[in-house]
Amino acid sequence: MFLGAAITATSVGITARVLKDMGASRSTEAKIIAAWTGSGPDAAGFSGVPILALVMKTVGFLVLTIVVGMRFTPTWFREAARLRTGGALLAVGLCFCFFLSWAASAIGLAALVGAFAAGLVLEDAHSEVFVQRGERPLGQLLQPMTSFLVPVFFVLVGFRTNLFVLGRPALLVFAIALSIAAVAGKLSCALGVFDRGARKLTVAIGMVPRGEVSLVFAALGSALRPGVAPLLDERGYTAIVSVVILTTLVTPPALKWSLRGRRAPAHS
């Protein structure tokens, strides 16, 4: 179940770039991919009271934080602006993110859920007072931090990957089989495209790449210990990383092939 959940999340960064280069970023296919990715997997499909309770807890947490956050955070940021000191906007934004991450963890959810909720609440309007007095918006203030931390995250994921595991025939077959399952699962998305103006194959291929969310699953699985051993050993960890690599590499050429005949607009 954990491996299945790990390969469900689509990372559309690669897809978005290819669609932009092909002049199809505003196409029907691009809109469908963005809409499906935003909806996320239906975890209730696994059935069972614990899973249903977890889904309800997650949805309740997101709804509560979004409603309360959108109601009160503008006031909090305006009050922070009265400090008249540099760095107040970044400090308040990070504190809000860290608080929601802690709150999510405290009720049994992943800290990632809280950070995601913070990102949904925070918007450009929160930086308006600070921007009016000459400061940069929150998104720009966070850019240097993300530019540093994101590569560190990927380096750590790669550092923990034992490529020698793939030297064992059985485990290599397992990684390939998991990759095939990941690709086949997303190709089945074509069955849900009913718009006659959309290329079903393009939508399906655009959903194939996995990325940072699958890597977060891998990192969490190697850290969680329901018993003596970690939930995800080096074999499962390496298999997930292999899926991310293979699906990321195969998507651009496959997507360009599916878009053959569509030309990018000329630039002056």
C-alpha cells in the first residue's frame, strides 16, 4: 500500500516545461493535466475505518486551516508590518508555516500537510503592505532559501540510494516492474478524457512523471519504524527512486512524440 501510494503523485514540472516549449501550455490537454493533478488520489478507495478516519482528519485540517487562516492572517500580517523592521514579513511567513507543520504533526498527520496548507493560505495580498513600503513580496524572500534547500533535499535522497541493490536480478526486475506499473497507471488516465478536442494520449503521458512527492514518500518510509525495521528498506527506497528517474527521463520525448504536428509559436 505504501509503494502504491508513493507512485500515485504526478509531478507536472517536466510536463509543463515541454508543453510550454511546444506552444501547448494553454491547450486543453494542459488544463486537464493541471486539474487532475490538483485533485489528487482518492485515498478512501482503500476502504477501512482507519483510512476513512485519516482522510476525514486530513480534509478537516485543511478546511479548518484555510477558513481560519484566510480570515485572520491578513490582520496578523498588517500588525507585523507595524514593526517597521526588515525581515518581519519573512519571519511571520515562516512562523505560520512552521506552526501549521507542527499542528499537523501533533494530530497525527505528516508535517508536509501543514506546510501545504500554509502555502494555500498565504498569497500576494499578505505582502501588499510590505511591498508598498519598498520591500520584496514573501515569494521572492523565500526564493534564496528554497534554492538552497531543494538541491540539498535531492542530494540527500540520492545519497541514501544504494544503486548496488539494482545489481541483484530480482530487485532490478522489481524496480522495472514498479516503473511499468507507475507508467501503466497513468496511461489509464486516457480513459477519463471525454473532451473530443483533447489528445487522450498526450494527457496520459503528461501524467506519467513522478518527482518530489514520491521522493518525500521514500524519505518518510525509510524514517518510519512501525516495528524494529523501517517501513521501507533499501530495496523499496531504491525502487521508488528508480521510478522517479525513469518516468522523468521517458516523459519529455514521449510527450513531444504525442504532440507531433503541433508547432510552438514563433518568437520575435
